[in-house]
Amino acid sequence: MKNKPSSIFFSIIVPVYNRPGEIRELLESLALQMYSNFEVIIVEDGSTQPCREVVKDFQPSLNINYISKENSGQGFSRNEGFKHAKGDYFIIFDSDCIIPDDYLQIVNVHLNNEWLDAYGGPDQAHRSFTPLQKAISYSMTSPLTTGGIRGKKKHVGSFRPRSFNMGLSREVFEQTGGFIITRMGEDIELSIRIGKAGFKTGLIPEAFVYHKRRTQLRDFFKQLHFFGRARVNINRFHRGSIKLIHWLPALFVLLFLFYITLPFWMPALFWLFTAFGLLYCSFLFLDAVRQTKNPQVASLSIITSLTQLAAYGIGFLTERFKKLFE
């Protein structure tokens, strides 16, 4: 982008599907932004529980546009938002995010000091989150669960912005065309194409959001199972995009299946595996206590971390197995 203005006009695009309550919390946080040069575009993706009335409540306090369309998934819904956007720079949030009041100010300053054609930001747990939500946030951001790329580390392999907290310039959208798949890893696929097109991408560590994620362990399992499948789907578009780190949850699942057979034929190895497992869980607990200062959250973090690894690994292996018969 040439001649970047010191005060960037942002277009915030949020697809929503049957989550009017979440949108209210998100819009409440956007109404408190210290930086005011932005618009909000809510794209209703064929919801049966629309959020139109919620959006109306914020029209006096926000420059907000509401678009309703047939259901097509979050990727194509974001594209629809891009087409209606008036901004110099587009920012994507998930509907279950709460945005700190200095978020846009931080991004504006960073882009003027160090331009990025596309960026991503981390997520954190808000003080209002339930213990389970805080535990899920820990497991999704901890290097001990392969989640470090979503945390505070600047470099864990090649950085790929994720769509729960992602920005891209208008030029990037115009040259890439936005999302070409609507789900199953659509954000990582776009991030890879942005990099291949020669655009500069990076992490803005201070531009974090509070990501609520799932509120039940069962739903968290389903989400991570989907993420595992999505990683394989991305490899269909970009060969070689599966790295060793993506195999680790699958290795965890395979080792667990091996482990539960050990008492029948190699009891000594069973107890060795058990000792390693307990040691790993101890590391998780201690690290979670250090970060959250809450033993209850730390205890739940063991459960959510193991759930994350198992769900992602099962999804990854399932999709890889299906691919063999395509």
C-alpha cells in the first residue's frame, strides 16, 4: 500500500451465525475503542437467530453496517464483508471475541511504525471467563500443547495469521481475492497465499483479543477435531504445508492406543509410559498455575490440554485416512 495515512480507516468484518448474545458483547467492546476511525460490518450468515435488533442498539454509538445473506460459511461471509468495506485496512474478528479498548490504537501505531500487509494477534483469557474457558485458553496458547503460535511467541515456524484476530490491507484482498474456501482451514490457506504473493505478514503481540471459545468440553473437542481435519484439507491446496508439529497430536493418539495395550504384553513399559504421562501432566499443571495463578484452572488445564491433543490428533488421522481412498 502506497502513502499509508497516519490515521488508518479500519473496516472490522465479523461473520455471525446464531450468536446474537456474543455479538452484543463484541459490539460493547468496540464501542469503547480509544481509536475511533473505523466502521463495523456484521455479516449474518443465514442465521435462524438473527442479531439485527442487537445491531440496531449500537447504531447511535458505532458506524455499523448489517448485511444478511444465505448461509455459506464464515470464509465467504467475510468476503461479502470485504466487498462492502470502505476502509484502507480490513480486520476480522470471530463473534466470540471481546476487544480491549486500546486494540485499534495499538494496531494503528504499529502499522505506521512498521507496515504489515497482513497481521495476526494473540488471544488471552478475560477475567470474566469461567474456569473452563480459562483452561481452554491456556491449552490453546501453550507451547506445551503445540499452541504457542497463538500465544505470545513471535516465531513458531512460519507465522500464519488466524481469522479470530487478523488484519489485511485492501490491496491484499484485491490481489488475492480473499477466501477461496469457506471453512476447514480457510484462514491458514489465505495466509499461505498472502505470503506466496510476496506480502509482508507478522504478529502484533500487543494486539490481543479475549477469545471466549467453547464453554463445554464436548464442544471444545468437536472444534479441535475439526481443526485437525482442516490441517489436512489445507495440504490439498498447498502441498508440503503439513509440518512435524502438526503430526504431534496424531503421534499422541497413536502412542495412547499403544499404551493401553501394554498391560497385556509388556507391563514394565506400561509403567514407564505412565510415569512419563504423569510427568507431562505435572509440567502442564505447574505451568498453568504460573500463568493463571489459579489451581482450579490449572487442574482443568490438564483435561483441556489432553482433550486438545486427542481431538486434533483424531481429526488429523481421520482426514489423512480418508485422503488415502480419494
